[in-house]
Amino acid sequence: MAALVRVFTTRLARTGKNSFLQHSGFGVRRSQQRLFSKGFLGLQARVRPLPLLIATGGGYVGYNQYGHYKDRQLEKLGIEVQPRIANGFQVTIYKSIPTRLLSRAWGRLNQVDLPTWLRKPIFRLYIWTFGVNMKEAAIEDLQHYRNLGEFFRRKLKPQVRPVCDSHCVISPADGKILHFGRVKNCEVEQVKGVTYSLETFLGPHNWTENLPANRSLDEDDPGTYQDALVTKEGNELFHCVVYLAPGDYHCFHSPTDWRVAHRRHFPGSLMSVNPGVARWIKELFCHNERVVLSGEWTHGFFSLTAVGATNVGSIRIYFDKELRTNNPRYNKGSFNDFKYASNNSQEGVSMRKGEHLGEFNLGSTIVLLFEAPRDFTFNLKAGQKIHFGEPLGTM
């Protein structure tokens, strides 16, 4: 009997010990789960999306800027650096930024009249930031400009921008020469090494029906898009890109004596067009909103294109009261045509060299595309500053 009691007691003790250990293990696991849950919730509370996004974006921008800094150092040493071209994903991300909405908001802000006491501090800050030369302004008194829009569109004294009479083509605006030269293989260089399609930039050339075609084309082989623009034998197609910085004179003028027959308005993005972005995004000028004025000068085809940019949604052509840019809604890839040359009058709008043509809201880009004899030569250097009225080239 005593032996049975001992066996029973031993088994009972072992069973109780195992039960205790099992319950203790369960308790430990529950405690660990509670600690993990609390730690995970704390981690969620500590990791906030906005600061993380800002930190990641800031790191990416810093990395890119460091790359640009190294490129500039190599260029100073005379070493040619290949441009860093953005991939499709980067361009898509950039285009997703609501630059059109921001530009419309900026445009409305520019029209808000400033108190008289606030005008000088605001305008002086802008002058200091962008290096504006107010001695060239027709009205130097800063209190005369009621708002930022009037200040941006200030007129210059006539004598500070004499128009060169001895050359057939002059700069239409103050700015920096980004690139120039002959158009080759239907591709135009926006900066050295970065091109865009001539056909994508100008659109279908059905508007050339208003221009005389003195050069005979083979009906079976009409040639390329570029060939269709050249109307005279012995001519070639040339281009010149002028970038207007925020501190430059914002109006643009007629670069030559010519007849404007057609206007084509491309709604589009409003990405920055500063030289750094122009080296980064291929076909930048084809992505952005632009107004193409096309017509004829003494040597054949001539066009001037005003390209919009961030905070420059407003492109104004003085003789075109119908033009409306940066509309809230537009269809991607669409364009609007308007003929200045009617059926009754094939003259279109005649412009004299140096005549006021239009204005930007802030700063942007002018692209000239024209045909000229093969011996036409640009007297320019890429990156040089140029003023309205100065010659672009000679023949």
C-alpha cells in the first residue's frame, strides 16, 4: 500500500510540474507577444511617412546635386562630360507634380496689388536675388509697380537695346544662348548632346500650305519632315535656343522682318527649362506647353516658339487676342491651330525686326527655327549672354 501511494504521489508531482511549466511557457509567450505588439505600435508611432519621404527625397536631391557638382568640376578642367539623361520613371514623377496648378496660383498672386510701403522691400529682394539691372528700366521708381506682374513686364529704355540694322536676324530677347546650329536628321539639340524631335516639337506640317513651295519635291519620295520645311533650293534649316532667366527682361520681339501666317498652341506640362533641367530631360521642350508662330521671311520658312515653364503658364502674343494658355483642362498630345492668313488675305501678320511681339509671366525659352542659305553662320558661343537687338549671325 505504501508503495502504491509513493508511485501515485510521484506521478502526480511530475504531472503538476509539467502542467506548471506548460502554463508558465504560455504565460511567457503571451508576455512576449504583448511586448512585441507594444514595440511594433511604438515603431509605427515613431516612423512617420512625411519626414521619411522628405528625408528620402532630400537624400536623392543631394546625391544628384553632388553628381552635378562633380560634372562642373570636370568641365572646368576642360573634360567633356556626357549629360545625365532622366529615365522614363523620373520624367513621369516630375510631370506628376501639379506645376500647372502652381503656375496658375502664382499668376494670380502676381496680380495682387502690394501696399505702397511693401513694394520696395519685395522688389529689392527680387532684384538682389536675380541680379536685375533697374538702370535699364524705363521707370526706375519701384513704387510705380503695383504688383509683381507689372514689375516682371517692365519696359526698357529705348536706347539701352539698339536694334542691329546690318544683320538680318537678331536676338528676340535678353537671355543665354543654350544651343544653335544646323538641324540634322530631323533632330534639334536643346543643349549639347540632348536632342528632341523636330516633328514632335512643331507638329504635323499641314500649316505649310500657306507658304510658297519654290523647291520641287519628288512625288514618289517627298523626303523627310525637315525637307518639307525647306522651301528654296540651296537652303538649310537652322535653329537657335535662347533661355530667359527670372532676372532677364521678360518681353520678346520680332527677330527679323517676316510674315506670321499660323499659330499652333500645344497645351502641356510646365516643367522648369533652366539649363540644368534641359541637360537632364530629353525632349523637354516637347513636353512643355508652347506656342509656335510660323510663317515666311525673305529666305523661306521661319518660326518662333515661346516655350512655357514652371510659373510661366502665361504666354502672351500681343496681336493675338484669342490665345489662352495654361487652361485647367487639356487633352494630352493635343494642339490648337489658328490661321492668321485668311482666304481673302494671304498676308497674315507682318512683323518688323525689333517690333514688340509678346511676353512671358516670368522667364522661359525662345526657340527659333528657320531656313537660310548654306553660307549662313552664327556669331555665337553656347552659354553666352545676349541682349535683345544683338545679331545672331551673318550671311
